[in-house]
Amino acid sequence: MLPIICIALLNTFCFILPSDGGKRITFCLSIFVTLAVFMTLVNGSLPESSDEVSTFGVYICLQLIGCGLSTIATVFSLYCFQESDHTPVRSCVQLFVMAMCVRKRNQIHQHPVDNEIQVNRNEGEIITSAIDTIDDSGQKDKCRSNGNGIHHLPPVTWKMVSCALDRFCFIASLFWHVVLLSVLLAALVP
């Protein structure tokens, strides 16, 4: 029972693997096949005349369904990761990214110490301008001011969508495993 639980729990960690490595789908499918083989072994060891359904067989079947859903979510996340930055992201997807706090990590902050540049010396008067540090995309979308300066928020990219989807699926997968394990232990303990 413990090896099956550990193998099923490994499926959660496919959402932590980097998206650009190319090993995520292989990892998900390997775990899916492993669970399918264990399910075949458990069902083969049961007597055919039994009217009762094995609790552990149901657990493995539900883990197999969860693994299939994780594989589908991984494919969708990789699709979002490979999507072109020129394709606009819908506003509902942008809200999802903001809800998963992916945008906070990618904010552009103004650094006032390193930011002032002397642009022109005109009759002893120094004219300065501030330059913001920008993210990888080099684009600016929205501005917000908090009194200390202007912070530009970068647009939501598809890589951010992929990261938010991975974060959501990781949390959902952990929840799925905890619930299934709790139900299994509750059913096995009289």
C-alpha cells in the first residue's frame, strides 16, 4: 500500500518541474502507466466470485483518474507556456494569474538611487529623468503610484499563465491526494 501512495504522490510534483525541460509529459505518463499496472495487479489478485469491491482498488482507480487529469493539465500548461507573447491574454485569464500571485513576482520596481540620469545641463540647471527597470518583455502596461514613485506592471504573458496554472494544479493535486488518502484510511480503519 505504501509504494502506491508514494507513486501517486509523485504525480503532484510534475507541476514543479520546469516547463522548458520537456520531461513533464514523460514523467506524468510514466506515473500513469505505473498506476495502471498496479491496478491490474490488484484486480488480478482478487477472487472473481467476490461481490465486494476492493477499497484499495477503488483508491487506485481514483488515483489513476487524478493522474489522467494531471496529465491533461500538464499538456494545457505546456501549451500556454509555448504560446506566442503576441497572442493577447483574455481578461478572465489575467484575473486568474493575478489571483495566483504570479504577477507580483514579475512586477517592475523603480530604483530611485540608480535611476536618476543627468539628461541635459542647461544654464546650470540639471534636468533629470527616471528610467524604470523593465522585465524580459520590455513592455509596459499599467501604471500605479504609491507616493514613492510610479511602478509599471508588465502585461500578463502566457508564461505567467502557465506558471499560475502550475501553481493552481499543484495545490489542487495536493488537496486531491490528501482527501483520497483520508477517505482510504477512514475506510480501512474500523
